[in-house]
Amino acid sequence: MTFAEAGSAAIAAGIDDMYEAFLAGDRPRFDAHLHAEVTTWESHLPGPLRTRSQLDAYREQRDAAGRPRLAVLAARDKHIDVWGDFGVARYVLVAQAQAQDPPALTRVTDVLRRVGGRWLIVHHHAELVREPEEAS
């Protein structure tokens, strides 16, 4: 396995673990995949969150009314490139409140940096797909 293939596999496993941690309600495990200075730009959030403290403040406010519960939250159709200590992951995030619900789809691009042997997300960009057929 090449260095790039190993990096790609590690990034894919980290993304899967991050969303499994969300489903389990394990915020420390989820956050272990984020760089301390991560930026988060999502079309359904209130503007770009340019720092980790802004992300944490948003999550505290959101969770005050009850943390979101989902039956499904999974990355599909992953495409990952690695260049040395940097990587880019593109995928479709599938979310369902109940398993029988139609999926909500989000296009995601994560930029990652290898720090101390771990791949951490330094920038997360996500756009809610308005028309489900566009995600294929």
C-alpha cells in the first residue's frame, strides 16, 4: 500500500468514526477528528463558523433545546486525495431522523492535515442538496 493509499484509508476510517461518534452522542470522540482551529462552513448553519470556539458556541445553543438525534448519519461515495501531510475528502453525507424517513443529503468537502500521525479536519464545507437526484 502506498503512502497516499494508507492516508486515504485512514481519512475514510476517521470520517466514518466521526459520524458514528455523533450517532453515539460522543462529542469528545467526534471532536477528536477536528483540528483546534477548524473552520466550519455549512449552508444550513448561521454563517461561516471561522473558529472552533464559534463552532462550540453554536453547538451549545443548538443543544440547549435538545441534541439532534438521528437514526442514520453516514458518509457515502467518498473521494479522497492525499498529498504529503494534507488531504481532501469529498463525499455525500446521508442523514435520516428515522430509518424509514427519506434521506437528507449534503455535499461535503473536508480539508485535512496530518498532525502527530493523526488526520484532523482543518476546514469543513457542506452544502445541503436541494434536489436529491443531484447527489448521484
